[in-house]
Amino acid sequence: MSALKNLTIIHSNDIHGDFLPEERGGVQVGGISLLSGYIQAERARNHNAIFAFAGDILQGSLIDSDYRGVSSIELMNIVRPDIACLGNHEFDYGLTHLLFLERCAAYPIVSANLYIKKPYTRLFTPCKVIKRDGMRIMFIGIITAETLASIKDPLIGTLVDIEDAAQEVGRICNRYREADIDLTVVLSHIGFEEDLKLAELLDPAWGVDAIIGAHTHTLMDQPSVVNDILVAQAGSGTDQVGRFDLVIDTDTNSIHEWKWQCIPITSETSQPDVVLDEVVAHYRDATDEKYNRILTRLDRQATHPDRYQETEVGDLFADMYADAFPADIALVGSGSLRQPALGPLVTVGNALAMASFGGIVYRLKVTGAKVKRAFRHVLREEAFQEGSHTEFFQFSSRLAITWSRTDSDFASITFDGEPLDDNQLYCLAIEDYHYRNTETSLGMSLSELTDEKIVILATEVKDVILEWFAEQPSVTVPTLGRLQVT
């Protein structure tokens, strides 16, 4: 028997409710039906194919949020991943609900570094060995530190330090050392730069061959190779998948040859999965009937092409928050705006799809000096680096910033056309996630940010968004320019 065997790993990540295809130039692009069609066709002709999903199936669409993820799990059950790990957004409906969703999943989910503190108990299976043609392929799941920010439960912990995560991978590899594992893959949801760090820290004796990652939505030309470990990620959504075609040496338990491709998922490369089409149509029809009510009209379509720049949608929502609450300065996390465009017609459905996370909004009274400190953190050079995954904010129109990347400081920062006063208190509206995580979002603890009384402005910002749009006969999309970067 030959020691060399072929293995294909198809991988996807950060689907975020991207279930419906888009038409581009007469071609259907993406959607979970075409994604499934590609995977099922490959399984039919290649019995050594594995589909691995690296987390974040939830959020991003009404089909998901209206059913609190149950719909997403049902759709994924039809696709049938061979293995999956958790993403940070899997926790958005709460830990208890996640445990319920995990029971609904008909596919294995692995996570090695999420546990109950006392007594020490892992919440999920840390790894799984999949067999193909006599080969044993081990997948180990690793989750991002952002998970803790979502859970906020003193009984729950995670090995958030990358060095600790590396040691956890090592312990699992050592546990299976005598099991003749032919290929070891870390299925990670910690972000591309952290994946590179993790690969550097892994002891070659542990035998990790590849890290398939997620979280930073990094779309690669080819995998990176660090410490002889392949590191890959496949962007986000359902427009493409990553594909490894491997030749495994089962005598040495190593990769003999490898090829990686980014495969576009279109009507030209894939046939739709008719079963999934029916299920998606059921959910789409149900949500369309509920959410097609028109709220208002924009004077033109507003776009949100990139989370690390000022956008028309970002300006619109920040101005809406400042007006509705009201607030001197409203901050809207770019990552909380989940669609690339809005309008010209604004419906209940597309407004909620844009702001699908929802949640509490708080008012903080902060000095001008603290506003400056916060934006120095937000606009640090890391935010402008390709592949970074920092928090970035859209802000309301009374604030104007010119930022010098050369000096890493403000060329100017004004409020109502006047220099921002270091000593004046400004009313700041901020979303729940960033309120709970000011150190990572704004570069300082909540107690450093303010010692004034904190007020809840809204217990559910989605209600405010719908009411504000409904009150407007029409809305003018803001003109870009409040943030200048030189």
C-alpha cells in the first residue's frame, strides 16, 4: 500500500448570515445554496474531501436574527460540515442559547480553550479525529479572546493568551501522540495575525501541519508558511471557499505536497442545492412578509464599503443616534453595520439587517481630553494596516477630525467648528459592546473614561432606528469629510 494519499480540505469562515446569492453581470454569486452545491458535488467525486468551517455562522441577516440562530443551524445542517469551530458571534444570543444551538447542530463543533473555571470542565469537545481512506486527521478548535467580552460570566474562562493557547494545542497533540495522526489542523477563530503568532509558538514536535483561520475576514492569494505550518483563511461570506489539495505521507505523518486555491462560488462553478433552496425560501418569505414595510426614502443609496474608513452609512447612523438620543458625539462601531449599502428605500428589513446586533446604548459624560485620547487609540497605525482587526468608529457630524498618519496625531480636531476643549464635558452615546469593552475599543478603562453618572439611553437601539426612520419623510445621505486622514 502506498504511503502517499490524497486529501482535500475545503474551508469557509465568517458566513454571517450570507445565505442569499447576488446577481453580478448575469451570474449568481455566493449564497448558501451554491456553496452547498459545490461541497456536495466535490464529496460525490472525491471521497477524501472534508469541509471545515472556522466559525461565525450567526448574525448578519434577518433570517438569522429573527430565529436567534436556529435557522442558521438548520441551513448548516443541510450543508453538513465535517467539522466546525466556534466564532465569537456564536455567543451573541448568550451562552445558554449557544449550548442549545450546539445540541441542534448535526455536525461536530470543537473548542479547546473555553471552559468552566471551577470545577475545570471544557464546555465543548476540544478536538475530533476524522478518518479518510485509512488516514486520521485531527482538528483542534481555538476561539478568540473576544469571546469573554460576549459572555461576561465569572464562572466561564478562556485561555485568552496566545502562549497559553499554544500550550493547549501542544497538550492535545501529546495526548494523541500514539494514535498515529496523519495530519493535524488547528481550526482557529482568533484572526490572521494571531494565527501567525500561534504558528510561531507551536513546537514542531507537536506535529501541527496547518492552521485554518477566521475572524479577520482575510482573503488570501496563497497561505502563509510559518514554522513549516500552513496558515490560511478564506475571506468571509459565501462568495468563495478555500481549498487545500494535499498529498499526505502516512509513513511520516506529514504533508508531502500541497496546493491551495480560492474557489469562487458562482452559478458558473456550482449547481444550487435544491433542498437548501426550499428551506432558504421558507425563511426568506417569512421574513419578507414581516419586514417589507417601507419606513422612508434616502435621496440616494448610502454605502458602507469598508469598516476602517468613514462611510455614508456610518455617518448616517451616527447622526441618527446623535439626533434621536440626543448626544453631543455619537459613536457607532463600524463592525456593527452589517451590510455594504442601504436604500434608497429604507424598509424595516434592510434597516434591521444593517444594524442586526442591536442592544443597549449608553450616555457617558467625558472630557474633550478623553475624547482625544480615545481617538488616538482608534486611529493608531494598526487600524490602517491590511489584515488588522481593530475597533473603528463612525462619529456624528458636530465632531471633525484631521488625522496625520505621519505624526500619529491630530492635525486638527474640532467640535461645532471650534477646537475641542480638553476640559469641557461632552455627552457621548456609545453602544453596549464598546461600553463593556472600553479598554480594547477606546484604549482606557470605563473608570478612566468617566467618573460622571452613566445613563441608559435605549435598552434596544433597533427600536430607536425604526422609529427615527419612520419619522423622517425623507433623508439626505451625509457627505463624507468629517474624518480626513493625511
